[in-house]
Amino acid sequence: DIQMTQSPSTLSASVGDRVTITCRASQSISRWLAWYQQKPGKAPKLLIYKASSLDSGVPSRFSGSGSGTEFTLSISSLQPDDFATYYCQQYNSYSRTFGQGTKVEIK
Amino acid sequence: EVQLLESGGGLVQPGGSLRLSCTASGFMFSSYAMSWVRQAPGKGLEWVSAMSGNGGRTDYADSVKGRFTISRDNSKNTLYLQMNSLRGDDTAVYYCATKIRGVTGILDAIDMWGQGTVVTVSS
């Protein structure tokens, strides 16, 4: 199975900060990676697919990059609505593994 | 309106069975692969199972293989998850999910989620 490791697990930041979350795959997944945002009690929301493609309606302050085994999600200027938990997911192999999540907290 | 609505969750004893349903509306259900994803209380997301639009391919997470069965009835726009031999670590919110925007396939990101149904396995 492909393992997905996110870092950090928790991130404290202020409104306006640039934040970056890293996701590493245990083997190459090409660019078959998605990023999701989840708020408490809600279903996840797709932000990025195929490593760097922004889903419809997602603000342009979100961006994704990477290929192979290392990927990043960046938020250029953190907004109050962005405080949430973020997950990466590989869909290169049948196991479709999620990372363990990164919680973005208010500093 | 494009929507996924799960039902069938509840409290079940260890070793018991439960069948979840997901009714889709607002899109051509038979054209889309569907997945189940779960989230244990206070934990992260775990993909559980997926089925192609015509039902010809099914995939399962190792943690549920041999115990869970995914199926669909395209005439009823409904996806199912039959869960047998349930264990405490199956306790979770179960989401029905799919990708409906752009080019889609069974191995794909997820851009549409239901609201989830809660399964609790406890004696």
C-alpha cells in the first residue's frame, strides 16, 4: 500500500500569513494527488486535483505543486475561513490513501 | 440539484451487520464511479470502497476486504455498502462520494460528498 505522510500535523498561523503543507508518498504517484479542506462536522471539500489543478470555485490563494513523491499545498494569504483541517489523497493506486491531516489553527 | 443522501446508519453490536444506502439525484448516476469514505470520531479520512459506473469493477481497502460489499442499482440511482462482521474500529461517519466535474474515472479525486451517516459498533 502507498503511505501518505503530511507535515506538519498542526500549524498555527495568523490571518494574512502564507502557509505551506507538505505531503509525501511512500512511492511515486505521478501527479495523482488531491487536496481537501474539512471543517468540523462537515464533509470534506475538494481544493486541488491532479497535484496542481484548482477545483471550480476555489479561491486562487490556494495552489498545489509537486510530482512523484513530494507535494505541497500553499495558501498565499490566510483568511479567517481557511482555518480548518487539510488532507492530501493519492489516487494513483487502488488504495486511494489519505494523509493523516494538517490542522491549521489561529495563532 | 446535485445531491447524495446516505441512510442506514445506526448502532450495531460487534459481529453484526448493517447496510448503508446512498441515493443520488441531479446527475446521470450510472455514468459515474462511486465511493465510500469513512471517518472515525476525531480521526482522519479513510477510503473504504469504490465501484465503477456499470458495476464492473470494485475496489476495497484492506481493512474491510472480505467483510464489506459495495453494490449499486442504477435503475434506483442508489449505491449500497453491505457491512458484515462489524468491529469497534468500524465506528465512523460513512460518506458516499463521487467526482462529477470534468473527465472522471474510478481512480479519481472526489468533488461531491453526501452529508454522512453514523455507524456505531458497540455492545
